[in-house]
Amino acid sequence: MRRPAVLHEVLHENGEVEFSLLCVCACHLAKIGKHHPDLVVETSTLSSVPPPNITYSLSLPSSVADKGSLSALQLEAIIYACQQHEVLLPNGQRAGFLIGDGAGVGKGRTVAGIIFENYLKGRKKALWFSVSNDLKYDAERDLKDIEASHIPVHALNKIRYGDTATSEGVLFATYSALIGESQAGGQHRTRLKQILDWCRENFDGVIVFDECHKAKNASSTKMGKAVLDLQNKLPQARVVYASATGASEPKNMIYMSRLGIWGEGTPFHAFDEFLHAIEKRGVGAMEIVAMDMKVSGMYIARQLSFTGVTFRIEEIPLDQQYKIVYDKAAKLWAEALMVFQQAADLIGLESRKSLWGQFWSAHQRFFKYLCIAAKVRRLVELAKEELAKDKCIVIGLQSTGEARTREVLDENDGHLNCFVSAAEGVFLSLIQKHFPSTKRKREKGTGIKRKRKQRGRCPKAVKGMCDPMGVIKISDDSSTDSDMGLDSDFNSSPESVLETDDVIFIEHAFNGFVTESRSSFHMPPCHRDTHGLRELEHVEKMKQDLLAKVKALGKELPLNTLDELINHFGGPEHVAEMTGRKGRVVCRPDGSVMFESRAEQGLSIDHVNLKEKERFMNGEKLVAIISEASSSGISLQADRRVKNQKRRVHMTLELPWSADRAIQQFGRTHRSNQVSAPEYVFLISELAGERRFASIVAKRLESLGALTHGDRRATESRDLSKYNFENKYGAKALDRVLSTILNYTENRVPVPKSYERGEAAFFQEMKQGLISVGICCNQLKYGTVSVEKDCSITKFLNRILGLEVDKQNMLFQYFSDTFDYLIEKDKKEGKYDMGILDLAPGIDEIYEESKEVFLTPGHPQDGQVVFYKISVDRGLKWEEAYEKSLKLTGSYDGFYLSYKTRGNKYTCLLAEQGRGKNFILYKPNIGKQSQPESLDSLHKKYRQVTPDEAKEHWESCYHFSLKKCNHAVWNRSCKLIQEGKECFQGMRLRHYYMLCGALLRVWSRIASIMADITNTSYLQIVRLKTKEKKKQVGIKIPETCVRKVLEELKQMDENVKRKHNRLLQAQEQSLQFSLPLHMLQQPLDLTQTAPGLSLPQHSLRQDEILDLTYSPPSNSIPDVMNPEPSALCFPPEPVLQPHQQHGSPFGFSHLSAFKSPDSILEGSVPLSSSLQEHQPLPHPEPSQTLQQQEDFVQQDGNINFREILEDMLRTFNGAPQENILPQERQSVIQFSGLFPNF
């Protein structure tokens, strides 16, 4: 079993100690395989729920485990995956498995082990999808490491479209290959068609989606849809999802259709229903999903212990010169927005969504580059300090700025004489390519898919806006998509915006106010022709003037960050660059600058990164710079097997925009078999807008910890959580801030203290700032300033990047203060979602007073939930109180007695001085009091006494309060008790009610009950550890809801048992044919006939219908009814006797911890590993039935059930053999009592 162990403790500011969120992961296969080379942990939440019993028998050779090629933890994952693959979902598809192990646990070898296991079972073909073709070599290495080097690996990108000649092995492909198409035509126009033809019909081999987070957003991307399509067209394939970041957000789980969490036979009929339920109920529900998946046997998630890993955030101040440059850039962008709008109005540009999408995307990338540049100098200083301490450096970047370098090369005929500014390039490119012009207007309809404007209908009226400088307000749907979509990827191509373009209109703005006139759009054609030439000349002049201003600013803008970093560290000779770019700008020894290719002699550009990695690991280079291109599959840890074993200091100069990318980068330097754990340094500048990027990472990491590891506090987000604003509190804070600035609501949060000109001036200045970036607008019609309707927290944090440094910091500080205020307010009102809470923390006296078990419907087997009544003894014994008093040193610390008596009893307490003049009070009946007491209040009600005087009163209260409330102490009786009700005020014992187990199956029903009674469907997840060290995690049920919840659970339990009874009846009727119990399912509708049989309805009577259902058990070997010689392949192990069949899941060691399936009928024999073809059984005579039944049970298990069913049909009514049903799931076969000839 798993043994929980505290890894470390975190000391909070208030002095309380919170135990670690991680528990040591002890494998269930402790007697098989060797220990993992490094300490592996599991979140305490996940470790509190057990995985299902193991029923699967592995075929891997024993040497794999004996030599440690696969550790015990990896073997555990292989067994659970293969066991889950024996399950068929209600929709007929084979169940899949999610490996959520973090970097370093060895997902690659685990996946290779699953492929090898299935290869030995006769499934010779497998598909392996990953993010890079280079990882094919890693796949081959993993197979070789587990003694499966004989399994060939074919790279799909090396195979022609028309070729499917490879007969067996692993077909390795990238996700992008799934959507590949051939322009040459032929049999296989697409890679997907080629893959399907290679797999053949009824493919039941393994499909591995490695780094499966790359397939997220399946409903909205071509790649994601291809992943879903492949799974749907190969319903019997054994799907494995493998990624430490497989589900960073619930919406990204849509491609995991084989997990069976939604769909037929589940509480959620469709993915949208599941998504709505989870997102509505917050992180607590996501934690329940992870736990339920583990309980159901479809998920496993371990990670390397972070013991020894250090995290820190380095906040970097800005120098005055940098602020000046930044402020100039912010003002120029505000001017550019005005100029773009004026130009668009002059030429009458109607379709503007792509224009503003490109504008705001460039706006964000420009300031992102400025944010990064602010940190370069400090990063170089920190890195050189660490290098001097005999460490090595890994720097994480996301974007390389290569696009701008290429543009300058093209402009200068392939020559460069200076470093290039990526920020300047973004601005210039926007103006040169997307400035409104007549040429742009003519080209709008070419080559781009767009929505048609319906005939006879006026375009949608759109509210426009403009500030005194001409800043406009875009329509509700004109910029939201652009802001939301493009802010997540700085390498987005223009086409990505234009593809979603539709036609909108923007009203003309004049003098900073919206007018009702549309004269500019309704000007007669002849009038337009008269002014056309003059307007075009004016537009061109505006463009050239703007370009000149940008080029002037460009002289002060920072250079390309990547090239500058390499130059600071001594050039390419000292820096191992692992990025996706093909060339770089370098400084020669003579001081001149030139552009050079990264390709080396004898090496293609694709292999340069691998060579650079080798140089870093050998110690030839001590500084490595990695980008997203190298974030997957490359290991840079201080490996014991390499020469460079110096401690890694991993610095994130540019925080990735998503947790998916962040985890991949962090996992490069923290892996198994390392000499030392890495240090992580997050560099964040003081720019308020940049915290928007930290906010995204914190949100994704927090969500990732909840869904992928069962505890949202377990991932690397702990030090970044204070930057997470993208939640409901961020949205509320934004609404409050905007309303307050515009004088719609009263100000409840003080303005920042550093702002010295007063509250009125602050709000006026912030209002002008918001207008300058298009968040707010003046409206002439109403004489007010309004807020853009679709202003989300994402857009707000994006746009304030364009404010001057001081202004954006002030605005961000006010927003942050409002954010904190709302959280504190909810905490005081008990509305704050704390995720999983510890029930009665710090109290050891926790007992299970009672428990009731209820069955819940599910597939492939029914689950169960357990309703616990928990008793918590809050009391503080005299011995413990006295021992605590001896450690107190304050003059006012010690025992106190009340001046007054209540019920002839004095109140006794122990006071300990806390912060300031407040005292922490301890009482014999409730332990530590939640609210502190001031010294004045304490002296008014109590007098200080000696321990000897306090002892009697303390012990009296302690014993009396065990089962009696305060009212009984004060009044000698309690009215509530006399009325037959319960009262717990002041009692030592408190009762709590918890529901544990397969919670996802009952989540919606429990939430509905709570909503009816408490007016909220919020379910609090709690965790506790009993006196017997038993851990429980579940839903806390309020006392007012206990009765209704129990009624619902009992009803559910009765329904499941009723279903079981029907199943047992069918089994009893079928015993004469000796079908094992575990091969029977719930009967289908008795009024339906089996396919191919036409029964006359008038000849059937209900009491004469025989139900016979066959379905292979979830733990049986597939295709046993009709095995083919090539379908099953077993190792040369000795055939076990019947009583040994389930003794070991391997065949190479005995393991008493494994249990046989509970549903197997006692006396029936599991299938032997020496399965062979059998001839059809002879026709039985009636007198031989009993003897046949006995012989049937005592055979060695080599059974062909298809022939048995054929034989039954012949025995009863001579039904033709061709009317046999599909082998995976047989429908009910119905026979009339008299078996008439039909």
C-alpha cells in the first residue's frame, strides 16, 4: 500500500505549520521490479484514494523487471493501462488510459512497455504520436532499453503518401502530420487516410498520444479534430494519453474521449455538459475529477519530489532611461491608433476586424519585447554570479525574434551590419503590411475565407467611440477574438486573424465624440471621386510620417534579446542554443556584425539542437538557452551519466504564456537520476502590465495542479499565485475598478499611497489613460464616458501595457488592491473557494463514528460511495495545556479564571500573547479559540491565576463538555435537547458528515440537493486524517442536508441492487449452460429479437422468454471467441495449473497482493495462456447435459465461446450458424417456449 510521508513543512507568516501537499509514492507492486532511481511523490489528495484491484496478467519477460529496465512505478502504470484497455465503453469503443506522470518519472519507457506488452500479445502494430520527428530516436532508445529493440520504428515523414508496405512495428508521427495532405493526388491524399489504411479494419493495437496536450482544443483546431477522428474510426484501438500537462484546463480534455467520463452510461451525456458542471463548480470539482479517474483505473499521476528544488521570484526595477523610452513608445502607439482610425475612415474601409486584430497583436508583442529587454542586464549579472559558484545556467525563452531579422536581411540583400530590434520590427511591419490603404481594400476579398453579407439586410449597427485624440472604441465583436486569441501566441500569423474575419462597420468619430452621422459612409459616388485623389495622398503621407517616427524611436529601442544574450556570454562558442531559429546575428572579434546560419558542417539544421545539447551535457558549454522548440523531449538535468554534473540554475527570462509550455521547460532540468535538483528563478520586471503574463502562467499551473495532479496547490504555481488575476475575483475587481473610475459606484478601496495628488486627480488621470487605450470612451449622445462592453480581464491587462510606466503601475496597484479586498470580503463571509480544506487541522483526535456504503451506477462496473459521520474531539487536556504554559514567557501569559460564574462554574482558559497586544486563547472544551482577544478585554472578564488553582476548573470543564453543550453547563439543561433536537455549542465533540468514493457519479445529484436547501450548489472538498492514520478526502455535507442526501443515496443504491438482482436471475437461468457468472451482463429489452432472428410476436409469452447475454469480462483477453494465430502471442512460460492461474500477473514472480476479479464464479477457470483453436463441440444429447456441465467447468479453460453459442442454437431450434452476433458484445437471444419452426 502507499505510505504517506511528510516531505517538508512550510512555515506560514502566522507561525502555523502546514504539512506538505505531497506524499511519497510507494508502488502497489512492491514485490516486483526495482525501486525508481529517484524519490517519486503523489499529491496527498490523490494518495488518499486507492486505485482498483489488479486483475491483468503481464506477458513482459521477467528480465525487464529483474534488471530494472522498468521500475516498479513504471510497471504499475503499464499494468493499469493494459487492464483499462480490456474495458469496453457503453458506446462500444475501447477505454483509454491517461498517464499524467511528471517529467522524470519516465513516460517514454512506460509507453514503450505498453507497446512491447501488446506486441507480445500479438498486436504487432502501434501508432506513436509526438510533437517532433526528432523524438523518434528517443522512442527507439526507450524500446531498446526495455529489450524490445527488435520492434521497428517507422517515421511517417520518411514514408511516401502511397506507401503502406511496412507490415508491423511502430509508426511514429507528429500531430501536424495528422493533417498533412498531398498535392499529387493518388490513393492516399491525406496522412490520416494513409494511417487508417496501414492500421487496417478492426485495428486493436496501441495508439499513443505522447505530449497529448498538443492536441488540446479539439473542437476548434484542425489538428484536434483529426485526433478525435482517428479515435472514432479505430474504435477498438488501445489509446494511451501521455503528458504531465494533459489537462491544463477542463476544456482541453475534449480529445480524451476514451476516458469514458462523459457520454453514454455516464453522469454527463456530452462533453459540454461535463465542462459546464466542472467549470461552474470551480477547482474543487476539478480535484474530484482527478480522484475519480484514479479510483476508476483510468489515470495515474506521479511526479519527482521537489525536495531540494528552490523557487524564487526576482523582481527587477527599471532605470530612469528605460522608463523614458517606454513612455515614448506608449505615446507613439496611442498616436498610431488615432492615425490608423483616421486613415480607415478616409478611405471608407468597411471590414476592420482583421485590421484591429493585427494592431492589438502587434501592440502586445511590441511591449512584450520591451518587458523582456528590461530584464536582460539583471539576468546576465545573476547568471555570472551563479557561474562563479561553479553552477551552470539554463535560460528559458519563448520567442526568438527571428522573423524581424529575416525581414531586415531581405531589405538589405542578405547583409547585416548591426543587431536588429525585434520591437521596432513589429511596429514597422504593422504599418508596412496593415496600414489602411486602397490596395488593402481591393485585396480584402482575395484568398481569404470570410462570411458573406446577406442581401437585403443592413449591416449591424455598431457603437463607435473616440477620445479627444481620436482613439476609437471597436465594436463588441471586433476586437475580442483578436485580443483573446493572439495574446496567447506571439508568433501568430496574419492569416490566423483573417480567417475569422467578418464584415463590420464603425461609426465616424468627430472631436472625440461619437456622432449619429454616417455621412462618410453614405457620401455619393461622384463626391467620393472628387475627393478621392486628395484623400489617398493624405493617407500615404500619414503612413510615411508614422514610419519616420517609429524609425526615430527605433534607435532607442532594445536589440534582439536572444542575440544580445549570446553576445553577453561570449558568443556562440560559449552558449548552447536550442531554439527553432535557423540563423543568428553574431559579433565578430573585430567588432563587426554579421548574420550566420546555425547549421554546421555535416549536420542538418534539425540535428543542431541535439548536438548543442550534447555539448552542454559534456561541459563544453555552461550556458544553455532553450525555447519552445526544445521544450519537449530534451533532458538537461545534472545527470549522473554525463560529464557536466554542475547544479542547474534555470532562469525564465520570458514566462511561457501557458502552463503547458511552462511545465515542459521546467521539466527539462528536473528529471530522474540527477546529482542535484535545479534552482528555478522567475524574473519579473516591475512593469504592471508584465504581470499579466505571470498571471496566465499562475492560472494555468494552478488549474493544472488541480486537474492533472488532484491538488491545485501541488504544482510550481505556489510562488506565482499572487499574480493570478484571471478568475472570478479578477473579473469582479475589474468591474469594480472601472465603475469607480467612471463614478458609477462609491469607492471602497483607497487609492495607492504612492499617489500624492489626491483621489479626484487619480481617478481623472486613470480615466484619461483608459480612454487612450480604448477601454473607455466619450459618448456625445449621452454626455457620459462608457466602458467597452466586452472588456475582459485579459483585454484590460493587455491594453494597460500601452500606458506610461507610472500610470500603468498606479492603475495596476489599484486593481490589485481591489482584487485583494474582494477576496478578503468573501473569506469573512465564508464564500471563498479554498480548494481542498483540511478538516480540523492540528487536531489528532478524529474518529470515524459510523459509515454507510452505497452503490452508484457506472461503467464498466458499478462504483460505490461511503457516507461517514466523523467525530472530532477539539478538547485540550490539562497535561497538554500545562506543558504549553511552561513554555510561555510573557508577563500576561498563563491561566485565567472568569470573575463571574455561569451555572456555578468558572470559565477557565490559557492565554498566550500573539502579535501586538492581542492574545491567543485556549479553552478546555474547544482548544484554540478562532478569534484573538485584546488585553483590555481579557482583564475585564478574567483574572490571572496559578496553574494549581486552574487545574480543577480546567479538568471539570474538559470532562463535562464531552457530551454536553454550553447551555447544559450554564442552565443545567438545553431547550433544543429537550425538544428532541441536537445542540453542539461548546461541546468537545463536533460531528461532521463526509461523502467519499466515486464522487463524480453523484456530484450533480448532491449539488442539486444542496442548492434546494442551502441556496448554493457549491460543494466544499475536505480532507482529514483519523486517529488510526486513515486518510479521507470527500465532500463535506452540511447537517441540514444529511437527511435528503441519505434518501437520495439509498434510492440510488436500491436501483443498482435491483439491476443486480435482474442480472442474478439471468445468471441462474443460464447456469445449466455453464456460462461463468462474470460473462453475463444485464439483460437487454426482452421485447426485441436478436439481429437476424425473426420471431413471431404472438408465439412469445413473457414467462417463456429465456435471456442469454454474453459479453467478455473486462479482465479477459480480447478476441477469445475467435482467436487467430497472429492475434495472440505469449512468452514461453510454463502452463499453470487451474488453481495457479491468478496467482501472479506476470508469470515470473508470486504476488499475494493481487486479487482476482470479485465477479468470477467460484470454481470457474480463468483463460489459460496456452489458448488454441478448438473444433466445434458435438451436439449434446439431453441425457448428457449434466455430465457436459461438469466437464465444461473442469476443462483447462481453452474455450471457444462462439462455438458454444452456435451449439446452443443448434440444440434448441437448429438456427443457422451464420446468424451469430458480433463478438465483442452479444445482444439478448430470445427463444419462445415451444420453439416453433420459423
